[in-house]
Amino acid sequence: MLIVPDNEIQARIEALRPRLTGRGLRGALFTARIDRFYLTGTAQEGILWVGAEGEPRLFVLRDADRARSETAIEIVPVANWRELWTRARDLVGSGGIGLTLDVLRAADLRYLGLTDLQAVIDVSPDLLALRSRKSPWEIGRLEETGRVAAAVYRHAAEILQPGMTEAEFAGRLFAYAMQLGHEGLHRSRGSFEAYSWHVLSGPNTARPGAVDTPMSGEGLSPAFPWGAGRRVIQRGEPVIVDFAISLLGYQTDQTRTFCIGPAPDWLEDGHARIVEVYDAIVATLREGAIAGEVFARGEEAARARGLTGYLGRPGQRCRFVGHGVGLEIVEPPLIALGVKAGLPLHSTLAIEPKAIIDGLGGFGVEDTVLLEPGGVRSLTSIPLELISV
């Protein structure tokens, strides 16, 4: 079984510590599973303490034996939730600690005995900044994920046929991806429910909804009103496959547009234009590029090509065209309207220009790229062009 190397974990801890001491902190507690995995290499249930000095300790509720087989971090078994929170509360003491407030539950503050947030420093930005720069080992994991993604999209072209429902097509892709190692779950910060089966067809490719995307789709019910639905896929219409892959927690995010049989002129022409927009965006990507300016370049390119439905209908348009991707399906940096932050070297970015035409449908592309000193490199080998089957 592949595990995160000890030297990788040590490098992450050592990169975090100066940020803690620079803010005058004794240490930080990490309660979110993704954060614990990044800093330890195990996702077992528990709470992690990283002190400004001394060895980190992972208090594990379950399963301590497996945690020891997955990480060299010191494991402290605890018997139950009460003991877990008691241990954490003892570390909090009189304050001077960091917490990831963007994902910490209000109930957790109570368990920690914290009633005054003034005594707490939010270290979420510090950890996310570290995570945005991928190490060579992480890049290798993402390259492997990209290879699996390419295989899934090749399989999609082989099995797509008229008469399938969106859900059937998505389900067959999901099963095939899991055979190749896809973990099935896409983790993300907060309450965002990420999934693989964003497979839409015909007018559903231009259907807005609860998901922040130009094309939410129909979904299977009011309880899950996005993604693949029961619509039957037909010839000569767009079929959007936005299918992310996860291996060892590392994710790539990609979208391609398919069509069964000859594509109508509006789809062929529109898709060619959206690929040009993608190329214009990617041409601006470099270390230090201002994310909001990259977003604006995409809007300029879309206007120049007459894509009035770029990023959705007026009043319902998305305000981002790209996002970081790694252990979370959406993580910093965000390429969005007005964002002033510069793009860090060795960040992995999902660039996703999409457009709709009311009454007809939508089209778009998305690819995960690595920002290198000389520009960007795609982490998949899937052609961007409209895929006719």
C-alpha cells in the first residue's frame, strides 16, 4: 500500500513551524481530516497537535494500530471522545494556540473550553498557503491521478451511446474509475458536497442550479439537484463529462464535451471558441500572476469571440474560472473576479471556461495544470477538442 513518505511529512511540519512562531503561538490543533492527513499521512479519527517546539502528537480515537502503520508521527491512543477532547483542552490551556477556524465547528469550541475567540489565532490561511505549493512527491501523485483520468475519458468515448441515461453513463464511468483506483470521494473544505458524476446532456448542459457552475444539470431528486439525472442521451447534442479522480487523496479535475454523431454547427463553433478562451487564460499563467487579472483575461477573450453565455446566463454567471486542486477538489488559489493574490509556483490549477446558449445547451473544457517556472504543463493527456463518437 502506498503511503506518504516520512521525509515528506517532516518537511511539511518544518514548513509550518516558522509560521506558528512568527505569530507568537505555542502550537496549533488540527481537527479536520484533510488537515490531519496532510500533516501526518493518516486519516484515522483524532486530533493533531503541532507545537512550535517538540514532536507532533496525533491523538487517535480509532484506529491507533493502523495509524502507526501509516505515519511516523507519535500516536497517542485515546479510549473515547471524552478523553480525546480532554486531551485537546489540556493543550489549549491559557491560549496562544492556532486553530483552523474555517472548518472548526462551533461545538468544538465548546468542547475545547473556548468562549473567547480573541484568544485564538486562525491558522487556516497558513496551512492552505503551504498546501498550495506542491512538492515533487505530490506532483508525482497528481500525475498518476491524471493518467487515470485520461483512461476514464478514453473509456467514456468507447461506451457512450444514444439511449443511455445520464445516470447510467455516469455510473459506468464511476465503476470503471474505481477499478483503476479512484477513491470515489472528493474532499473539500466546509459543507461543499463534491462528487464525480457531473454528467449532463442536451438542455441539461445549460441548466443552472445550486452548484456554482454555469451548468448544474438536473440531478436525481430535489435532495440532490445537480449532476447526472434520468434524461436519455441523444444523438447530435452536447454531453458534458466533468469527472474528477482521486488517488491517495490527490485529485485532478477535468471536463470534456462529447457528441454522438455529427455535432451541430452551433456546438462545433462554440466549442472551438471556448478552447481558444482556455488557451488565452493559460497563456497568462505564471508565477506571481494576479488571479483576478487572469480571470479578466478570460472574460476579454470570451467577449472577443461573441460568447455571450460565458460562465452562465446574465445574473447567474460564475465569478471564477479556475481553482487550486490537490487534497481538496477546490482549494487556493482561486482564479476569480477581483482576487488580488498572486499565483504561487508549483500550484496545481483546474482551469474551466464554459459557456451556454439558451435553448440549445452548453459546452466547455477543464484541465488540471501545473504552474512551473517556464509556464504550465497539463497533468492529463486528454485532447481539449470536442470528442465525437
